[in-house]
Amino acid sequence: MSHRRMLILDDDAAVGQTIQWIAESLGFEAEFVTRPEEFFQRVEAGARAIKPPSILMIDLAMPEVDGVEVMRQLAARKCEARIIISSGMGSRVLDAARRSASEHGLSIAGVIPKPLTKEALRAIAGAGDDSDAPSAPEDPSRPRSSAGVTEADLRQAIEQGEIGMVYQPKIECRSGAPAGIEALVRWNSPSRGTIAPDEFIPLAEQSGLIDVLTDDIFRKSLEWFARSFAHSPLKMSLNISAKSLVDIRLADSLLSLCRSYGVAPEGIVLELTETSAMVDPTLSLDLMTRFRVKGFHLSIDDFGTGYSSMVQLARLPFSELKVDKSFVMEQRQTRESRTIIKSVIDLGHSLGLMVSAEGVENRETLEYLDDLGCDLAQGYYIARPMPGDAVKLWLEQRWRSFRP
């Protein structure tokens, strides 16, 4: 796809023409339209062209069809172009529109408040003359989505050993020293490739396979951890579905599993997603209390994205609070995200909890979290999810840099 073509949608022809001139001065082939129907005609024609537009600039406030609806329709068409949102409305509206578009799966290049300037457009879109550089190779650790997976497919995958694990390191924000590992499940299908957890975990929960899948995940992760780090200070985080919190014997089963592999329960952190619905809140409380009594740590994951954050913290015996990556990744763009991150860290520390943040993708974010007193961090800037042998090598090399 060429990165020299831009299509602009703005109901004000004078503004559209000005943006076109600015884009052309940056080396882009640009054109503007004022009506959504014409815009979609150009997008669909471009999809069949040799050089389709790679950047779509969309105004939010339009009289016929607003920019949010335009982006919804682009998502339905599985549009792959990068999108720039532009509007004279306030930053909160622009940020909300950007989040909405991202959650629909669109690729958002950025937002630009009006009046638009050449410098602002250059900062987000770059210059067209530099656009033919090869794109970065696809990250093999990012799972590809897959449609049409059935319960029978998943059951067969578990039985045939297609469920595998990768591991992502965590570090101390202050020192950068290794602090832990999160075990992440991957379905490596011979016919479909790597299937994302978001694709099959809900299926496992709905079909009743979640306990079988959880047992498979725990056994593989504990076996690897015992072989590599059983006597190290590292902690391993394992995700657990709230749907599994219906058997009071689960704490005994997991403790027995840890003992069989020689792993101390104090070295295991069980991460429970905040937004997960608990089938039996009272039984869940009993079971999670038993986990803590037996030495396991409990982390409330994705904190700040659910509807009962304070209730969960007050009722359940968590030892760690994990800031959701959506806030961490947006902290440079929005004041609201920065405010939430600071509040979550302060809240966690006031309750005596460790605070971990995921989604750290650059040095500035890590330094920002350190300045706020966040304890632990993980993300692509630190390390991507890796197979067991690779993460073991990464951690050993990291440790050497901290030894005298």
C-alpha cells in the first residue's frame, strides 16, 4: 500500500481544500470530498485500485453523517487505511472518538484539532516522500484472530497439545531489575495459525471447557517455571477465569499441583480480570480467601475498566492491583488517562497493594510510571511475550547487568 495518498472528508469545502494543499505540500497525493456517500465511493474504488488511499482524514462534526458513524462504517468494511480524526471540538471529544475508532479495530494515526497546521499534519502523517520505506515485519508474538472456532475444535486442540504458552517478563519500575513473568496462553493451530486468547477463552467459558483448559495451562506453566525458576525470587502470574471460581476445592487442587512441581505458592500470582462476572460472589470470596491463606497472591487485572472496582477491592483479598494497559498506552495523549493512572497507583499503595502496569511501549512511559511510584511494569518496550527458552535467556542476561 502506498503511503502517499490521502483522502479527506470535510463538509466545509474551503477547509477541505486547505487541508489538501497542506497535504500536497508534504508530498502526498491528496483529494477532498464534502459528502459521506462520495467519500465511501472513493474508499471502495480505492480498495480496488493499485494505489488506494492509505490515510483517511475525517471531520467529526458533519450535518448529514457524523464522523463517528463514518468510522463505524469503515470498520464494518474492514478498512485498513490509517485514520486521522480532525475537529474543532474539544480534546475530550476528540479523545473519545479516537478510543471509539480503536475499539472498532481501525488504525488510528492520531487526532488533530482545528484549525489544522502543516506542522501538526507532518507530526502525525509524516511526509509522503518518506512513505515507500518497507513496513515493519509482522510481530509473530501477536496472535492473529480466527473466525469460526467451535467447541469441538477447542476440545480437540487441548487433547492434541495445540495449546501452548509464552511468557512476558515484568520488571521493577525503579531499578529495572526482573521481578516476574506473566504466562500467556496461545492456541497454535496447524490449520489456522496462532489463535488469539480473546477468540477461544470466551468459548471455553461458555462451553464448560474452561476448567480443563485452565488445568492444561497451569500444568504447562508450572512445569516450565519449576524447571527454570523454582528457586528464584521471580513470581509467575497466571490468569484465572472468574467462571472457575465455583469449586471450593480449586485452592487445594492448585496447591497440590504446585507441590507436585516443587513450586512454592508464594511464587504464584493469580490474576483475575476485574470485568469478569462471578457466578457465585460468596463462593468466590471464600475461594479467593483460601488462595491467600495458602500463600498465593491475587491480582485484580484490568483495573479501572469495570463497574465495581471499589466493591471488588473492598470485598476480595487482593495483594496486587494491575493498571489496565489502555490507560497506560494513552497517557501521553490524554490528561484523563494520566489522572486515572495516578489515582490507581495512589489507591493501591494506600491499601498496601503492589501496583503493576502493563502496556509500556516506550522509555518515557516507564519513566512516567516510575515517577508516580508504580512498582512493576511490563510491555513491548521491556520485552515481548516469548517462548520459554527465549524468556529464560532474556532474564539471565538482564540479571547479569544487575550483578556486581
